[in-house]
Amino acid sequence: MAVSRIHQLLAVGALAIALSGCVSTADQSASVSAPAVPAPITAQALVGATPVTLRADFGAPSLQRIEGPAQVWLYQSPVCGLNVILFAGQDGVPHVAQALPNGDPVRCMQSLQQRGLTAAALDTQAAS
């Protein structure tokens, strides 16, 4: 009798292991259609970026101002602010010269990037 119970438990365990690799069609389509989360961006990596890149990564800035030959863009999230200073390059296109987050730089950049993804998703929904 004890052997029969052990065989039952082994059979149930083997079935559980075999089924653990199975994924339903609904699960597969959900994982395929889910947008990929971009790799975290650092403030230093923004140096040289153009306004098109900034808007793609973070959405529209909260504030833009001109200070002499520079443009200063401010991005804000619930955890920080990011001042981005742009100067016109030789091609006439503004490029990031400095990106200055306040607070924890890693947490700040992640928060701003998430803000940009959320704004892009809302823009897409509004356009539909």
C-alpha cells in the first residue's frame, strides 16, 4: 500500500514537471505583444542626443527656455527633475551638452524614462 502511494506521488510530481513547461496560446500572444522595456538610460548617455531623441525617450519637457545660445529643457517626475542643456551643433541641430539630474541619478532616470513611456502610451491611445 505504501508503495502504491509513493508511485501516485511520483506520477503527480512528474506530471507537474511536464506541464510546467507548457504555455497556453493566450500566454504566448501576451508575451509577444508586450512592449519591450528599454534599457535604463544614464544622464551621461544623453550627451550628444538631439531633441528628437529626448522626446522619444522622455516625452515633452515640462519646461523649455532659451538662455543665450543654450536651450534648457526641464523634465520632472514624482522623484526628481532633470535639467538638459542643449547647444546648436555645426549642423544647426541642438545637441545635449549636459544632463543634470537632481537626487539619486539612477532612480531619477528610471522614473523619467517610465514617465516618457506612459506619456507615449497615452498619446497612442488618444490618436486611436
